Amino acid sequence: MPLRRATCLSLLIFIALAATARAGTVGREQDIVDLKLGQRVQVDDGTCPAGQVKEVRGAKMTDKGVARTSTCVSRFGPKSKR
């Protein structure tokens, strides 16, 4: 019985982390309302060079909430070797 509970608990934690780790895409940085710690959101507002998009991340916790950082990243992500 304890093994079953541990398995269910780890599955729920995995699903919660996977849901917050996904990157969403918005048109303006002001459209990001509730950024969570570790969450990444891609912003397609035209401020980055061609082929890149701005990625806003929830970097660290402060007393005012989650601090944001932003960088330009490749629009389609890194290419993987096969």
C-alpha cells in the first residue's frame, strides 16, 4: 500500500511540474498575468532579431513576487541530433 501511494504522489508531482514547465506564447509581455517560478513564456512582440523570440522566465522569488528575466531564443528551439 505505501508503494502505491508513493507512486501516485510522484505521478501527481510530475504532472504538476510538467504543466508549469511548458512554454506558452503571447503577443505582448503585458499579457503575462501570473508568472510562476520556473515558468517560461514566449513573447512574439518583434523586439528580437529574425528567427528569434523573446522568452520571459520566472527567475527567483522576491518579497514582491516572482522576478522576471528575458532573453532572445531561437524560435523553434535547439535542433536535436538523430
